Amino acid sequence: MKLLLILALPLFCSNDSHEERWEEWVELGLHRPLLTEAEELFKAPEVNPELLALAARAAHASGMRQHAVAWLARGQGASIELERARQQLEEDRLEEALALLLVPGEPPTPLHPNRADGWMLSARALTRAGELERARPLLETMIARFPHDDEAPAALHLLSQAAIASGDLKSARSLRVRANSSARWRAFFDARRRQSIEHPEDPLPRFGVAALWMEVNEAQRARDVLDKLLASASDFARGHALRGDASRALGELDESLSSWSRALEIDESLHAARLNRAILLGTRSLWPEARADLELLVAQEEAKTEPLIRAHLELASALEALGDKEGAASARAKYELLKSQDAPK
């Protein structure tokens, strides 16, 4: 029977694989476009098990249980077993789910430890069986290994419940704060991803995704997003500037310099990128180039307040290195004055 489905959203036009795109759609609850693609793709005799599992999850969530069962029957491997377990868990078939999820014996050990859902589904099944304490180490490992997974807020919430059950109220409060923080980050992250799909020509949502990855110290993931973004929006100055920040976090300073310079070619008002470039030039003893950037910065009104006040101090170092001791003293005095004026009263 054909799936009579209408695309609710434009397809995200990129070179991403089906797997990457479908995984995102599943996480965002965008089942219709996925199922429409699956109808065509699954006409082939051989299909990637990861795709079968993702399509089965979308079908099950959409009430199309027969499609989910049929698609799972076509594949083998970790993704298929985990999806079967997920569906059994949703149908309260706990023993069957646990048999697919855990290695026999103690302590509870996931059969598929290299996947976040291998840990999370196992913990959920144990919790549903009334064994939250046995689930606790699985949840702790899941959070340690996959801190930004879409299930991370739920895992932290369950850990908070486990702490309450054991009488550790201090840990419970701390875990609840972490759960709320994780949930807020995830809500922003998912909103930006959804906007990226709805408005594929707008660079700002994908820039927002990269910025959120930087917020949780995932510089490589941020740069991966930015590389794709800049491939189609090469004149997006803020994207180049953030790419410079990501490259710096990764220790790739030549890449940082290149990205900040490109950002400033496009938009000379990106003062943070200019300050970052000047500081990097200074660390390489390229003092004339650093001074040129810093003199531009200290002439800006924004350099009277944080974070650009630092430009005066960096200029002092550059001038001193170039032998201008009087200029260096003046710049340092200006820095001290502005710092005192900007200090909280």
C-alpha cells in the first residue's frame, strides 16, 4: 500500500547523506518528509539498516506499525535491534526489550555500548521495570559519553530521581539544574535546526547551530557546520569570524587567522574578530600588523567598554615591542582608566 503523504516542509538541499538528514528529522519529529523519501528509496532490494531503523521509528511514531515491522524485518544489526527494543519498550514489552538491550548477567551492560541509545534504552527499560538503581550507572555513563544527545535532559532527570530515591537531595538538586540547562540548550538547538530546514537559504539558523555547539565546547562540530554553511554562503562574514573562533579552540591558528581575515575583508566592523586577529599576530611577533588592527580598534567607541577595552592593553604591548615606550605608556594608562570606569559600582 502506498504512503499518501504530503511534504510539510521543503527538503533540506545539501550534500548530507540520507542517514544524517533522516536522523535529524527523527530527532525533530519531522516524520512526513522522511516517510515520503523512504517510500521511494526502499524500492531497492538492498537498503542501509540505519535507514530502515530510522524509517521504522518514524512510521511507528506516526501510527504506521505495519510499515515499521516490515522495514525492521528487512535488516540486521545494532540499529535494527535497538529500534525493535525501542518499540517493544513503548508497547510495555519489557522482558523482550531487555533481552535485546542487555548482555546477560551483572552488572547491567548494554549490548550496543557504542551508541547513546544503547545506554539510554537499557536504562529506560530497567527504570520501567522498577529498577532505577540498577539503571543509574548506565545513565551516568550515557551522560559522560554522550553529553549533548537528544536524550541527555531525560537521562539527567532520571539521575535526579535516582538521587532522590537514595536520599541524596544535594545531588538531586544539582542534577535537576543540569537537566534544566541541558533541556534549554537542546530546545534552542532543535529550534535552530528546524529553522535551517524551513529556511535553507538563510545562513542565520545554521550560524546559530554552530554558535550553540561552541557554547558547549564542541568546536569541531561547530566548524563542520560552518564549513557547510560557508560553502554556500561564502560572503557571510559572521560565519567566517565564528569559524576563526572554532579553529582557535581546536589549536589550528593558521586557520583562525585566515578565517578572521576573510571576515574582516567582508565586514570591517567585526571588532571581536579584529581583536582576536591582533592578539594572534602579536603572539607571532608580527607587531606592525597587530598595531594596525589595534589602532583601528582603540578609535572605536566600543573600545571604552568590555570586552574591547583589552585592545588598549594589547596596543601597549605592540608599541613597546616596536620601541615606542611613550606610546605604550599612554595606551596602558588609557587601559587602566577605562578599566576602572567600567568596573561594577
